Amino acid sequence: MIKRLIQFISIALFILILGACSNSMNGMNHNNMNMDEEREVTYEDTTTKGLQQTVSTEKIELNEFTLVAQERKHTLTEGIDIQAWTFNGSVPGPEIRVQEGEEVKIILKNELKDPVTIHWHGIPVPNNMDGIPGVTMNAVQPGDSFIYEFKTTVPGTYWYHSHQDGVNQLDKGLYGSFIIEGKNDEEVDKDYTLVLDEWMSDTDSDRFSMGHDMGNMYDIFTVNGKSGKDVLPLLVNEGDKVRLRLVNAGFMSHKIHLHGHEFKVTGTDGQEINDPELIKDQLISIAPGERYDIEFTTDNLGEWLLESHGDMEGTDGMKVPIKYESFDGASTDKSNKQEKLKLFDLTSYGKEGSGGFTLDQEYDLSYTMDLNTGMSSRGMVYTINDKTFPKTENIKVNEGDLVKVKLENNSTIDDHPMHLHGHFFQVLSKNGKPVQGSPIIKDTLNLKPGDEYVVAFKADNPGNWLFHCHDLHHASAGMVTQVTYDGFKPQFTPNPNANNQPE
């Protein structure tokens, strides 16, 4: 604790002494990659006077529709209103549900004062539809529109969010869930999507004075945009088969506990887990950008909690009542958010099978990513192989290459949830130990300090694709690289006046 406090105080003094700098490249504005500037703009202390109130999140089940980026007043919980940036006037934005194999057409209309884009997190779209300003497109300017078109080829639980100045725009609420229902999905009686996030009740600048201490910055935790008693209950009937799709749209990991029921973890990042077994009273740790699907049978009449565990200020607000509609008694279930429960281990869960890759097979390219924290004239930075974006070394591939990547987290206190755009990867080992259970296919993988993972993917989607930390405070301070395909040419011309800010 003393070491950490000294480190944070040193960083704060260092930032006050040193000036900020910025650079630009290929039509991208990297000004947001300095710590002083980020502390000032991550949350604006602005009035909500005159803004329309947010509406309830709608469910869109069409394959052609419009998403409008607009400013609203949003109530997190009674007495706490914030200025939110929304899709279609809600936080989260609409829950999109489409069928596997559909061609979708989505019109983004920007009614905000700043440019925006939409990134379809985890969905393997064509490169020009990935929504990365300065990399795959120019940011959509205020008053303008952009049409996204792609085919929903891989079923699962995904989400969408702005990738323009994402560290700030996600914080303001520009995200929503995107479900691709599979042709062979197992039927359930109830299918709920729960989007997790964190917010700040106090936007004064001193909340940012200790680097990126998330516990210091965010003090309100939400489920589907609401906190505490304002979180809507999940209504079930006795004997229901229930699927919960958990999406982490925030910048902090959350340990989720289902009370009173056995459950199975059936998917991660939208990809199925092979032959999952029943477990009980285990914490599912969901990192920024990750998704987990769990299923359970309602065989324990009463009123139960699904809640986050921990001792941070906002933890108590991240709890969801699960109510049996036939139950008319008093609930006896209580929060146990500080109880030390077993942490779910994905690397030894489910039944072994073939995922397509092995540790000892031949690869066309092997690459190591040393993830670390450092200091520069810009303040605290987050590095890949001792460099910050846009000076990080790209992973250069040819179409069809088999690629193995070793990820090492050498930061002393920071988690790094690494997200690869445009591809899925298979997790082969953790800390030198091969995966023992089901093959693990993901697009986002969290590394805690000291962790080492080996992953593999096939270069089967030509383009320029980001590979970055999904704590966007870290990405905006440097922890970004790209997977670039030899011979690929983007289908747009970077506009230096578009204010493209990819993180």
C-alpha cells in the first residue's frame, strides 16, 4: 500500500512538473494520449438543464435501422443525474438482436457536437466497417451520417460502442449490446442481457490526481444504466431455463455472483464452451470488453441476487434482483459482496476438444507483446514492447498466416484486457500451463500483473486491425498496436480535419 501510494504521488508530481505533448499521423489526432489532457476531459462537469431525459432501452430486431447519437439527461439512481451521450436516447443504447446469416444495414446519424463512430466489438466485419477513425474510416462529423453494412456470420453475445475518443465517449454512455441469435441455439425461457458499467458522481478534477486509480475515479456501478434500487429486477417463473448475457462496457473488472442457484458458463465473448458443467457460488470475473453467458434453471423459489463482489465504493450498486413471479413471501437472501468465494477458472472448465490450434504446431509468425507501464514527458504511459502508439511495431501478416502471440503483463498494478479487432483467437496456455478444459475462443483477454498467455489466430480477414488494451485509459496513453495485412490498402483517405481519435 505504501509503495503504491508513493508511486501515485510521484506520478502526480511528475505530471504537474512536465508539459504535455501531442503528435499526429495519417490523419489521426493523438492529443488524447496525454495524461493531463485526459484528466481534464474524461468527464465534463456540465449542467443537464434543458436536456431531454433518457428513455428505456429498446430492443431492435430488424436488419435495417438507424442509430442516432444524441445528448440526454440520464438518472443513474435517485438524485444523481448526469449528462449522457446516447444512441437513440437511452443508456445503454438499443439492444440489437438479429439472426445468424442476416445482412444488416445500420445508419449512424450524429446529432452530437463531436465526431463519433461505431465499432462492432467482437463481430468479424469487413475492415471498412470496423469503425476506427483514422484507421478504417474518418469520424462521422456533427450533422453527418454513415452507413454500416455487414453480414452476421458468427452467432453470440457482442456489443457496439463509439471508437472515436472512446476513453471519453464510452464513459458518457455511447454503447449497447448486439446479439446474433444462432440457427442452432438452444432454446431458453428467459434471455436477459445485462450491461455493466461505472460512473462518477463527482467530476471534479481531483478524482484523477492519482494516475488511473479506478477505485478513486468511479463511485457508481450500474447494470443496464441504473444503480442500486433503480436496477430493474429479472422476472422468472419456477422451472424456467434462464440465459444471462453479461457485457462489461466499463473500464473495470467486476466479479459477479449468482445467489441460490447452480449454473453453467455456456459462452465467453460469444463463443460456446464445450460441455460446461454445473457450478455454484463461484465468482465470474468479467474484464472490460469481455462477455460471459451463463445459464441456470429456476428451481429455488424466492427472491435472489445477482451481484458484484468487492469493497469499492460503487460495488453495492451493481446488484440485480431475480424475482420468481409466483413468490409472495419476504426475501431472505442477503448481499454477501465481501465474502471470499472461489474465482471461476475458464482455463480448466468444460470438456477438452479441438480448437484448431496447438502450442507445438508450426506457425508462420510468432510475436511477443510486453505490456508495461512507464513514464514519459506526457506523464504515465502504457507500452507495448517499450513503445506507445502510433510508434508501436505492427504485427505484419499475409492472408492465411497462422499467428502465435505471447502476451506478457509486466505492469506491477495494472490489468490489461487485450482486444483484437476483426478476428477470434484461441487461448493455448496461461502462465506456462496449457489450457486443460474446453477450447477457449475469445476476442478480449484480461491479463493481471505477472500473467503470461499464449494465443493463436488465423489471418483470415484482410485489413488494418487494432490490437489494444480495452481499459481505454491505457489505450489512449499508448497501449495500442495493429495487425496489418501485406498489400492491403484502406478504402478511405484520412482527413486531417476530421479530428480522428481512435482511442
